Amino acid sequence: MLVTRVFISVLTSLFVVLVVTNRSLGILEAVVITCALIYLILDARDELQTLKLELRSLQDLEQRISALLR
């Protein structure tokens, strides 16, 4: 997932640089840039929620194992 985020970030940055150097930023370009940034934010949020659930599961498993070993 990190590779995908880096790839989209690089493409968005390259797109912004190319658009700004050739002409002013138009509505279509702004929409493309905004959508890419929103995708990155939502993707990172989803991954953080998944990691949080995994951490809770591991903590629960650790408590159950420690209870069994007592």
C-alpha cells in the first residue's frame, strides 16, 4: 500500500508541476488533483482503522494467552 501511495503522490506532484509550468490551473486539473489527494487521505484512514482493529485483536489474544498460562 505504501508503494501505491507514493506512486499516486508522485503522479499528482508531477501533474501539478506540468500544469502550472504550461498554463494556469484550470477546473479540470483542480478536480484531478483534489480527487487524488482525497483518495490518499481516505486510503490512509482505512489502513489506520484496519491496523487499529488488528492491534485490538492482538491485545485480546495476548490477554487470553496470559490467562491460560496462569
